[in-house]
Amino acid sequence: MQFKHPEILYFLFLLVIPILVHLFQLRRFKKEYFTNVRFLKELSIQTRKSSKIKKWLLLATRLLLLTCLIIAFAQPFFKAKDTKNSSNEMYIVLDNSFSMQAKGQKGELLKRAVQELLENTPENQTFSLITNSETFWNTDIKSIRTELQNLKYSALPFQLESAMAKIKSRKSAFNKDVVIITDAVGLESKQVKSVDSDFNTYFIIPEAEQKNNASIDSVFIHQTLDDFYEIGLKLSAFGEKDKELPVALYNQNKLIAKTLTKFETKDKTIYFTIPKKDFHGYVSITDNGLEYDNNLYFSISKPKKNNIISIGTIEKSNFLSRIYTNDEFNFNNFAIETLDYNALEKQNTIVLNELDEIPQALQTTLKSFVEKGGNLVLIPSAKTSTANINPFLKIFGNIQFKSLENKEKLVTKINFNHPLFSDVFENKINNFQYPKTKTSFGIAGSNPAALYYEDQTAFLTSINNPISSVYVFTAPINGENSNFQQSPLIVPVFYKMGINNQNNGVNALTIGNNNPFFIDATLSKDEILKVKNDAETFIPVQQMLNDKVKLTFNDFPEQAGNFGIYNQKERLQNISFNYNRTESDLAQANEDAVSNYKTVDSIETVFNTLQTDRTDNQIWKWFVIFALLFLVTEMAIIRFVK
């Protein structure tokens, strides 16, 4: 026990005063007996004994009364068990990602968490609030009441490392109390490790009552007919799969098709046939799970012809002219001696077809070409020098050629998960006519191959980036060295390599995915492009590249939907944005990741625990109560004890 004012305890010496008074009252007197009161002698002895006991009781109660009063004024207390952290700064990390739309026992998880913060946070408590999309430093619950009540779900997934980095950036002499409110969907142990071990951390993990959900993952053009598109919709179901799901297709908010589908497996693809016209709408489903992934916005414009140049001899490029037909491609072949370098910037794909040597000027031009979103296909020549080609490959990634091997090899394996073969095969093919090569280069690099030899080395590999790809064959594919040109694989491989990602007709971007977007436009110095719809307008980061503009959207827009790209009042192109589907599976909640940290059931528990552990136990009130009890006891003794 400790005292706030220990100097007052010196007043305990005043206890001597009642003791002296009491002793004075107990002094002895000489007894004189008179004959007429002699018969009262026995009664007098008894009365004198009772009076003596009463005086001792009064002395004891008065001493205790005075002692309790003095101690009460000294304000005794028991020291809090967590005094060292009493000056900690408080940080609250609130997950407002879309998985928090799930419903718990008391409603949507995010709305319930906000309500608990409003109800249980002390008004005098200063704290900082960090959400996925916003940060409020050194505030209190009154100041951000309106912002909390209007807090929206964020398209940004919950990133604990990002929140911890923000907290650690706030340098202070005090330690930190951190309260993390998240449903733990997608939370990984490596993210939790970003929490500083010195922080006093509490996790609150609200749990969804039911975890069934369905989502629309993507849309693509399955077939292009004379007057129609057949579009495919990829759907996913998490949890129950037996219920029928209504699916509706809208163009410009006008319903054009509707159907019911039922999941037999987790993933399902359904198809719609729509007129071969510009499309600017969305597809929608209705389920009892999360709402954010029930709509997928997309635009379809008339596919542009892809511009393709093959650099090499005409004899070796004849097979390409049969694949890149005039209805979909503008294909040209140039020998290296007659190549127009100015024409390269206008291409979508460039094929280096068995060049013995790649000039330095061409290497520099191709580097810029790939950086601006163009695809590059490299078919080596048997006369290619590794000293010439390896520095060129080093520009794009970590693929390097080894020496030429004069050994016949069979191409026996297709990597169906490679981006080159997405939406190409409906089923995996195991028995096909194996192409072969007579000579090939060894290759070093960690990039996954699209086609493998029988010895598991790469025949066709690639270096992929968000806006373009560099495809590398490890062997010449002319008729003398290989029969690959007669293989059924030749058409889908070169067709997919020749299609630019942005010229495939479907436009459906993901918010937060910072892949650049290129649009054909020529702007003056003072002109800027805007992206807008009826609800939102923003200016993306933009860079002019000759007759194109490179757009980067960062975390915009805030809400998914259909937008237009405008140059002043002129609408240049339709564009659609969607939320990332990473949080659609509520079964990803990983509570085990925080097993080594303190977990509590509510924010109220956190504040109660902190107050209990960090508040000194004041006991002076008890001594005031005891003083009153002794006062009452004294009065009772005076009145009732004879």
C-alpha cells in the first residue's frame, strides 16, 4: 500500500491527546464511607467497573476514528499492475474491406464494430484510427463520430503490414497500444509478424454466422460470330452449391438477358449471346452472401486489328501470314536490311524470326516497344551467337541461352496454367502429335515454360509483365529444324502471342491493380484526360507517348462501375472497373494466425482491461467509511452502555 500524501501521517501523533485525556479521567480518588450510604457499597463497585469498560471502549473507538481520518486524508492506494504502460499511445486498426459485409449475430461485421467503437470508447480517450482507405491521427471519438458513421467499404484488401508501417512511422517516446479489428479473411502469419513485439496488441476477430457466397469472377469473349459475340462468365461458389442462382445481363442499365444457374462444382462458366455491337453494361447475380462481388462491369468495343511485323526472311515467315489473316490482323514482313524503325512503334506484336544477329539500334527500339505495352516474340537462329542474344534478353528478364545442342528432342508437355493458354483448351490434352526439333539451345532461367521438352527443359518460355510479354523459343522452328509448323499447336500459340491484351474486345479492369492502360490519343501540352461517370470523376496519372497516352489509375475509382475516358467533352473510350475478388471466400478467415497474441471479444473489454490494469486502486474511501462506522459506534456506546 502506498500514500499519495504520506506527510499527513505525521498527524498520527495526535493520537496521544485522547490517550492523555483518558488517563486523566482514570486518576484515583480517596474513598470516604458515610453510614447513611453504606448499604450502596456493593452497587457502587459494580457501577465503577462498568464505567471503566465504557471509557476504554470510547478510547478505542476514538483512536480508530482519528486514525482512519488521518489515513483517509493521506489517500492510500494500491499501485496498478501495469503502471509502466499507463502513458501508452492508442492506435485502432479497423478492417473495412468487403469481407466485413458478412453478417454476424448483430448484423454486418463492420457496422457492428463501428457501433461498438461509438458506444464504448471513452470520450476523453485520444487515439489514432487506421482503416484500409483512411487514417485519422490523434483524434477522439467525438471528433470522428460522423466519419465513422459514414465509413464505406474499401476496394483495398486488408493489409496489416501497411497499417503497421504507418504506426511505426509515428516516432514517439511512448509505447503503443494497438487494437486490430478484422475478420482475418486472407490474413497470413507473415502479415501478423509485422506487428512489433513491443506493442501491447489486442486482436478482435468478429465472426460471420454463415459463410456461403457466390461471386462473378471474370468475363471473356468465347466466340466471335458474324453478327454476335458469345461471352463467357466465370462464376464461383463458396459453401453451399445446391441453390439456383439468378443471373442477369444489362447493357446501359437495360436488361437484355436472364437465366438461372446451379453449381455442380465450385467453379462454373455460363454463356450469353449478344449482338456484335458496342457493349457498356454489367452482369449481376443475386445471393445471400456478400454484395460487393455480385456485379461485374465490363465494356466491349469493336475489336481493333492487331498490327504485327515479322523481321526476317520471307521464306521463313510464310507460315505467319496464314495465321495472321487480314480480318483480324495487319501483318507485314520485313528483312532486317529494309526495316523501317519508325513503323515499330505502331505495332502490337513484333516477331524476330531467326535473325542471325540483333543490331544494337534494334535492341534499343525493342526495349522501348515492350515498355509501352508491345509483345515481342523471339525465334532464334541456329547461327545466333549467345554473346549477342544474351545481353539482349537480359534487358527484359533473367532468361539466358546456353550452347546449341545437336540433339533431337520431342515437345511433350503443355503448361495449361500458363497465361498463353488461358481460354484456349476446354479440357487438358494428353495425347497429341508431338512436335520435335533437331537442334536447340539450352536455357537458364526461373520463368515457367509454356511448352516443355520430354527432358523437362523449356521449348517455349516467356517473360511476362502487366502490360506486355516477351516470348522466347529455344530452337529454330523452320521446316529444316522442326515440324512445329505442322503441329496443331502452331495456330493457338502464335494467335495468342499476336493479340494485344487491350485489343481483345473486353474491358474490365480491377480497382487497385496498377497495370498501365494505353489509349490512342494525341494531346496538346495543356490537355488532360479525365475518367468519369454520373457518380465520380477523377484524373489518372498520364504520360504522353507519341500517338498514345499511358494511364495509371492507382486506387481510383473508389466505386466499381462503367466509366468513360474524356478529352474535355469528347468521349474517347468506354472503360469499366471492378472490385478485386480476393475476399469472396469467407472460409479464408485465419484466426490461427493470431494465436500468439491477446484476443478479446469486444472493444469494451479492451478499454475495461486497460482501465483495470493501469488505474491505481484508491482505498481512502474505505477509511472514510470505517471512520463513520467508528463514529456511529462511539455514539452507540455513549448512549447504550451504562
